[in-house]
Amino acid sequence: MLKMNKTGWVTLIGMAALAILPPLLLLNGQAFYMDLATRLVILAIAAVSLNLILGFGGLVSFGHAAFIGLGAYAVGIPAYHSMWGGFDLIASSNGLLHLALAVGVSALFALITGAISLRTKGVYFIMITMAFGQMAFFLFQSLEAYNGDDGLTIDLRSELPFLNLDEPMQLYALSYGSLVLVMLLVRMIVNSRFGVVLQGSKGNAERMVTLGYNPYVYRLTAYVISGAICGYAGFLLGNFTTFISPDMMHWTRSGELMFMVILGGVSTMFGPVLGASIFILLEEVLSSFTTYWHLPFGLMLIGVVLFIRGGLMGLFKGKGE
């Protein structure tokens, strides 16, 4: 008989709840909760991608939101040009093209910026990733052709084979399925020899060098994978919101992703998903009471860091885990 520890049960129950509750609420006429769950799942994908380098690689990136923005603009820009006849209509709504652009551009941006950023460490790495993220933010803010800071409205969602993203249930199914696959991918990476070297570089990079490994190459590869996954989350987010703006790339958005990972628990599979869930739900509740909802959020994070080892997932860890 297969035995699971407490964290395994929490993961199973949490993922089952995300699979069952939103569709049931939609069928009962509660479309708002389906929208909330879709946004939650998409941001959870981005948080899981950040956890790959933050939790398992020890790389604190404050520019990860740039990849979300790039993925979203990969949907918005072709759709914008279709309005003015700049692109062929089929190409403008081709979801596979949008997907390839979102993942490819994000991976390329991660490769270029990561190659430079990973030459530094500690606070310098934090600052340079934030600087690259802000460069992307100000670049798109200055592009008047795409309405700059006012953002773009996406009138034409991506068209994918066998899927209609205009249908909330299908968009959620794609987002949820993507989250499951991304979690499995990250788990596979972490448990591979590549993941062992990545985690070893986090603890003692010099020792990895003496063993014949190049931590820089492993970290850069993980950074590119993380950026590509985050760009895919941006592709989904652009199709969900049907509105994109440079604000998606601001460093405060990267801070929110980091908040989700730390709150839920770094170096865990379900922690970023749990953190994203708590973040989205509390944001919705607290913002209805006050515009200063970030204050109790900050106090909560301080409390978690000070009193709960390993984030909220640490509450479910038994002895020996």
C-alpha cells in the first residue's frame, strides 16, 4: 500500500480542490469564482517557475515579472496588429504562434540577462535582475505604438486546436492542466542529477566545482527554464485578462511572486501553489475593506518567516521530512 506523508496529502487535497470546486461554482452560476481561480492557477504557474531557481537554486530574482509581461505581449501585439491589417488574421490569432513567441522570447531574454546576472551573487544578483526587469518595464512603457502605459486590449484571444479560450471552463482546464504539468516537470528536474547539482550549488558552489561541475552553466540553464515557464504563464494571463500593460512587468509584481513562494514554502512542490492561493484569496477579501491591504500582507509574511519554518507547508511536515 502506497504511503504518503502529510505534505503529500496536503498537495493531493489542494490540487483536487482546485480541480473540482471552480467548475462546480461556475455550473452554479458563480462565474466570478471561476475567474478568481483561473487567475490563481496562472500565477501559481509563475510562482512554481520562480521556486525552481529561488527554492532549489538559491537565486533571488526580483525581475521575474518581466517574463510574464513578455508572454502576455506575445499575445497582445499580434492581436493589436490584426485590428489594423498589419498581420494576416490567421497568424494574428494563431495560438501556437503566440505560444512559441511567448516561450521563445522569454527564454531568450532569460538567457541574455541570466548570462550577465549570474556573474554576480547575493545582493548584486538581486539588484541586477530587478534592473533588467525595470528595463523591460520602461521599454514597453515608452512604446507609443502599443499605447505605452495605457496598455492594450486584446480583442482576439489565441486560437488553439480543440480549445476555445473564450469559454471560461476550457481556459481554466488548460491553465489547471498546465499547472499540473509544470509541477511534474519541476519535480522531475529537481530529482534528476541536474537538480542535485543545482541544489548542491545553492549550498556550496565551491564543492561542486571541485567535483567537476560548472555551477554557472547549471544555474543559467535553470534560469532559462524558469523564464520560459513564466513566459508561458504570461501567455495564459494575456488570454485571461484580455488586457496587457507594462505594469505586469513592474518589480512589485516580482515581489508578489516571491511573496507567494516564501509564504507557501520554498523548496516544496505545492508551496508556491498554496502561497498563490492564500495571496489571491486574501487580496480579494482585504481589498474589499481597505486600500491599504498590503500592510496586513506584510505583517503576515513577517510572522511566517519568524515563526513558521519552511512557510505554510512547514506546518504539515512531520518528523524526518
